[in-house]
Amino acid sequence: MKLWEKKGHSSLNDLVEKFNVGKDYIYDSKLAVYDVKGTIAHVKMLNKIGVLNDEDTIKVLSELEFLEKKFEKEPPALKIEDEDIHTYIENYLVSRLGDLGKKIHTGRSRNDQVLTALRLYEKDKLGKIIESIDNLLKELISLSKKLKESKVPLIGYTHSRQAMPMTASFWVESLIEAIEDSRNIIRNSCSVIDKNPLGSAAGYGFPLSLDRDYTRELLGFKGILVNSLYAQNTRGKYESLVVDSLSYLIGDIVRFVNDIIFFSSSEVGFLRLSSSITTGSSIMPHKKNPDVFEIIRAKSKIFFTYSLELKNITFSLTSGYSRDLQETKYLVMDALEEAHEIIDVFRVAIGGIEFDSEKVFKVMDKSIFSVDVAVEVMKKYGLSFRDAYRVVGEIIIELTNTSTDELLKKYESMPLEREIVEWFSKDTKELFYYFVSKRTQEGYPKL
């Protein structure tokens, strides 16, 4: 029986019922444990304020605790006629306890019921996501340490053109710092949503002295959504906040993914991808495709649409609950699960990356040492950086058309210009390791 059914209401059209239920019966299976937890807290509170006596409370809690253990092992397979998990649980209790099972809904609505289950689900999923982020950071820190020991080279780009030298560890550390920031943003979103909505009913309270602080304590919320109308208005808003916070992390990962795809291309070749993380072609025997990174990139584009969809649904409504908000449940649940999957698969995928230092040096244009050379001559000859920049730049232009031997003869009696040419006549590896070591020794920004 539907929770809203009553005499005088004609049977719902089958097509309308299927449309109204939507995907609730599928998604609510994942909320089953959380809905039971919320119901257990609500029943204990009803006992505390005298709505349920001790004997009845023990009977109801026994059934609910059975369901909780059962759902933890295997979520229920709901059907369209079940409508949602709230109806499923209440119908179960009525079948087991008769009229006593009907008393559990006293003082609450499906509106605050689903809000409570969603908040518990979101908190739980965010906690697990943060654990996965911590594991990803450990993997990245370990990789960075290995790369730092051997000073593995890489080329830094601006405008998709070679700009300045960097090390592979420097590149990895940029992602580590980005993820640490994003982890803090996610933690902040978790802190904001950590408020108890139970007891707000349909948005306008309930004419009983419900002890909302007691259910807050039982459910582990840090605060309470005091105004019951605002409690309902957080639906969609808080979901959007959660997805927004995760989008920064996904953005960090996908930017790095684009680097990996670029650096591992045949034309660049700075990275090699292990067979354990690549796939082949059904027609070209030689192919090793970076599918895992491309799928992450595609999923990230879909992920970024969740936030827009959530805002479009939520902020176009008047205050109070509207059925439109049911759609926000699917969006936030999909987003949380996809974010978690992306983090875990990315952690595994970066373990299949190898670096090719020789290929980096082969591709590296010596002109990317221009800033370091300009600083050297600036300090030695007492020039302003702008003047050193200009002279080095002019020499580099000449080097594109003239050999270093010819330029050394040309500038034999011009110490500054000759020294600049001498810098660029050195071996690429020698220049790289010299300047990387110099930055480390002299406290410059480390590469």
C-alpha cells in the first residue's frame, strides 16, 4: 500500500505511476541502510517523548535492526509497486507488527525522511572518497620521491610551446598540491551539509515536541537545520555544493590526464604506458591506446554537467518541497559514485607510467634555458634583468640561423655575447642538470 493512499482516491494510472516513481526504486536500494538508520533514530526519539512506550519500541527496533543487518549484506531489490524505500520499510513493519508498524511515521514526512537518508549517504560516501584521495596522494608522493632521486627531466609548456625545463617530480608535486587543496574543499562541503534535517517533516514542522537534538546525536550530525522550511530548501542546494566540491578534484585529475595523453604520444614520447593500463586495436597490431585516461576525460565532462543540472532544477523552484527535487537524488548519487571510481582508477593507472629521459633530452630545445642564462649574465655583468633578457633573446634568434662556432668567432671580442653563446653550446643534459642542481643549492624555486 502507498503511504499516501486513502479512501476516495481513484487508482493511479499505470503509466503515470511508472513515470512518477521514475528511478526511485532503483536508487533507493542504495539508500536502504541509511533510511533504516534514520527510522531507528526517529523511533527512539518517539519513545523519548512518550509517543511510543518501551515495549512497543523494543518490538519496532528489533525489526528495524534486523533490516539494517540484512540491508548491509544485500540491499533490497525494490519494485516499481514498492514506490520507494520508505514505503517498503513501513509496509514491512505493518506486515510484521500490524497497527504498531503504522506509528513509526508519526512526526515525519517522506520529505525529511529522504533528506536524512541522503545526508547520511552523502557523508558516508564523502568519507570514503576522502580515504581514496588519501590513498591517491600516498601513491603520488611515492612516485614523486622516486623521480626526485634520479632528477628525471621534463619540459614545461606555455601556450603549448616549450617554455622552461622542469623535473618529472616537480610535475607530479603540482598535482599533489592541487589535490590537497581540493581535499580541503571537499571536507568543507562535508562540514556544511553535516546538519540534521529529521523532524522538519514536510517543511513546516509538526505539532509535537520532537526532540531533534536527540536524533542529531543518534545519527552523528554535528548540527541541526533549525528552520524546517530551510531544511527542505537545502535539498538540491547541498547536493550542488557536494558535486561542486568534487568537481575541483576531478578537474585536477583530468588536467593531469591530458598531460599524460600528450606526453605519451608517439611524437612526444616522454612517457611510456604499461600494457597493464593500455588496450589494443582490433585492426592495427601495434597500437597501445590510453583508453583509461580518455575515459576519465570523457567522464569528467559528464561530471561537470551534474552541478549545472542540480542548479537548474533547484533554483527555479519556489520555497518548500516540489517533486522536481526527486531528480536531484539521482544526480548527486551518480556524481558521488563516479567521482569515487575516477579517483580509484586514476590511482591504479598512474602506477603504469614510465619516463623516458633520453627522449626528453632529444626533444628539448636549448632555448628553454634562456631565463637561467639571462640570470647568470645579469648577476655576472651587473645588468638589469630586462637588458639581460634582450641580449639573450637576440643571441637565440641568431642561433636559429647560425652555428655556435660562427657566433663564437663573431663575438670573440665581446665577452657578454660570447659567454651567452658558450652557454648554449653546452650539451643539453649538462645544461639541465647544472641548472636543476643550482636551483636546489641556491634555494631558487625547485624544479
